[in-house]
Amino acid sequence: MNNYIAFVDTSDSYSDIWPVFFDMFTLYWPNFKGIIYLNTEYKTYSHGNLNIICTQVGKRVDYGKYIRDGLEKIDADWIMYFPVDCIFMGEVDKNRLDRYLHFFKEMNLDSFSLIHQNYRETIQSDESGVSMVIPPTENMFSTQIAFWKKSTFYQLLLPHENPWSAEWFGTKRANKMKIKLACPTTKAHNPLHYDLHGCLGRGKWLDNAIKHLNNLNYEINFDRRGYYTKPEITLKFKLKEKWMLVHDGLKGSYLDLLKRQLH
């Protein structure tokens, strides 16, 4: 039996989501065994019989530093990473998940993505239903649910980066580092059921989550956060997005990539 070490990526401004996340967690993974590190600023939280440790790392200013500070609270070599807005929408296949975790540890991987993210090239491993990802490719570093070697996850985040630039530059770093990444094959049954888009868009509820929670007759006030509407993709929007990446690049991400290239 595996005892899991979960790391839930959140902040105190999302504390109203914590009950939803953990209600779905216990509903669909009732036999969970392990420790859950909830990455908080100042708040604490408990839920039923779950062993939740709140990191309380202080005010979140820069995303990368905030996550790094949380990781430093964990006395373990690996984590199972969760973004708090990715709520479960179906039963966890614990047997398959245990098998993937065993493969992750046995092969000394840097990461095992628990979904197939349309990687450009993969090869079948010796383990049935598991592929090895061949870099360079997209999504070598992402904030989807995955097993991670803690030290690798830490290296792939720079303190000044936000969630979007961390994925953008983190993928480039992961490709240069040629991290060992595995994932389920395209035909394999995923052990976890959730929507890759999460349940929130820009802090507001997505239709997928609303439908799922309503089907469960789950009591929640969706009006508090509001309902997500996809923004119009204007030239101004694209330029703002581009500038965000350039801004974080100039703060150190470009130099970091250059140093990795020289080595």
C-alpha cells in the first residue's frame, strides 16, 4: 500500500474553494492514505479525517517563490502535485495509481503526468499503458496533476515567475534539462477523472464544474465568485500576454535559459 504525499497549490484567496476540493477528494478517493500539504499564506484548514498540514508560508507575492517556500516545508523526496481548482469528477482508480507511483519511484523519474498531454513524441515503456516522453516537446512542465521529484519541481520554478510564465519557461528549462517524464499512453485508462481546464477561469466558475456539482446536488453559492466568460482575443489582449512573458524573461528567465544552454 502506498502512502501519498500530496501538495495542493492554492492561496488564502481561494479558501472558499477548499471545502469543494476536499469534499470531492473524499467522495472520489475515500481510502486515501497519506499527508496533504495545503500551501497557504496564513490560514489553516481541516477536513474530516484527512491529514492536512497547512504550510503558512506568508503572503503570496510572486508565485514561484511562494510555491518554492511551500515545497521547503515538505520532508520528502517526491510529491503528488494538485492545483486546487482541479476537482475530482469521478472515482479514483487506486490500483492503477499505485502502479504508476511504483513505476515513478522504481524508474527514478523526474515526473509522471497522470494524463496524456498531446506530447509530440513518446515511446512505449516496459510497463503496460505507460509511455516515456521524448524531449523537446510541449508541456514538459505543467500544473496538471502529476507525480514530481520535489527537487526537480523546485528547479523548474523561478521565484519571480507567475503561473503562466512558470509553465512557459519551465517547459523550456525541462527540455534543456531533458527531465525523465512518463505519462499514460493515449489508449490507457486515466486513474483520475477531472477537467484539464480546472473548475475556474480567472477566478470565476466554469460551466463544467457548475454542471458536475449541480448533478451531485452540492450546495454552493456560485454567485459569490461569478461565472466565467471567455474574453475576446483582441490584439491588445495578445500584446499584454506577450509582454507578461517578456517581463518575466527580463527579470531573469532569459538569463537562466542562456546559462543552461551554455552548460
